[in-house]
Amino acid sequence: MKIHEWGAIEAIAPTYAKIHFNMPNLATWIRRKDAKWFRPIFGKHPEIKVWNALNRKVPLEKMDGLLLTGGSDISPESLRQKVVDPSLLSKDMDPERDRWEFEAVQEALSRGLPILAICKGLQVFNVALGGTLKLDIKGHNLPEQRHRDVQPLRSAHRASHRFSKVNSAHHQAIERLGADLEAEAWCAHDGIIEQVKLRKYPFGLAVQYHPERSRTYELLFEDFLSRVKNAGKASKR
């Protein structure tokens, strides 16, 4: 056996793989350059098996939660809108990842699994539910914003998680909300949607900022991962 990159044991032999399904299982797609942000978070929860679709095939039907993370722009074939100027989109799009994430969203929704979506993940979640995007915005990807919580937020009183300031590292944003999504927080100076939740759903939260980059957001992750663990317990009964 070998040590998985998140700290859990990853077995090579198929017989060992069955052991993982007695643990809560979390599906995600995390780029190599982003792994350093998530490693400390997952390290606190060795009882959760993290399946990174970047590195291996993920049996979605066995998962207990879905984490959608940051990345390049959604490829045009997965968008629900016409791309008038393709030059606005990033050059490192990943259609394979997009196809996997849209499939994973539908599987998670069909089973009522907890979903946390971050940055690009928010955009995928919105598009998967029929929403559209602003394909290029200014003032949200400045060097001083990417790793520091300097962007003021305006949050709804009913917001499940509230932060006065957040980081910002994106050039796209929600234009039209997807079905049953409700905005919970907006950028204070231009009204860009920064946080949404899925109405009448156990846990479906999406944020445009990067909570993995600061300990300020620990309670958000604890909330999500506790729900993944509960979903795992329920599925094993």
C-alpha cells in the first residue's frame, strides 16, 4: 500500500479498495498546484477518503459528498450561452474536467449529497443548474486580492456563513442564477455575486472566493465535512 496524497491510505490491490467504502468518501477534482491549500484541511479529517478525479477514476455512485474547486474557465461546449468573443476565455481550459464535474454535480444532486463549490466550482454549479456567466469582469483578480481578505462583502442576514471581507481571484462571475439558487453575499462595491446556496436542499453552498487559502474559513469547511461524514454514515446503514 502507499500513502495517499491527502494522508489517507490508498490501496493498490482491488481487494483493499473495498475497505474505502466503509469510510465517508468525498469526490473532487483538484489541480496539482492547488493541492497545498487543501492538504491541511483534509489532514484534519483522516476518516474521510478523498478521491481526486485528476489522478484516478472516481466511482461517483459510492461518494458521500462533492467538492468543486477552482480552475480554468469552463469550456464553451459546456456553457449554456453563446461565446461572442472566445479570446475572453482562458487558454488552459480542460473539457475533460468540465465533463466530469457536470456529471458529478448531477449525480450528487440526484442523491441529495452535500456539495461545496469554490470559485470555478461556483460557476460550474450555476451553469449545471441552468445559469449563465459574465465571461469577463474587471477588478476581481488583482495581485493584492488573491491571497488576502481585502474585498468587502455585503451578506444577507439569512446567509449560512458570513464574512466581512474575502479574497478574490476570478475574472468571471454569475450573470443569471441557476434554478433554485439564492444569492447570499455580494461584493460591496460592484454587486458581483460572491456566495449562493441551493434552496430546499440539505447542503448546497457555492462561493466565488477561495476559503481554502485562509484559516478564517475553517468553520465553513468543518460544516461541509461534517455533513459528508453524516452522509457516509447514512449510506452505510
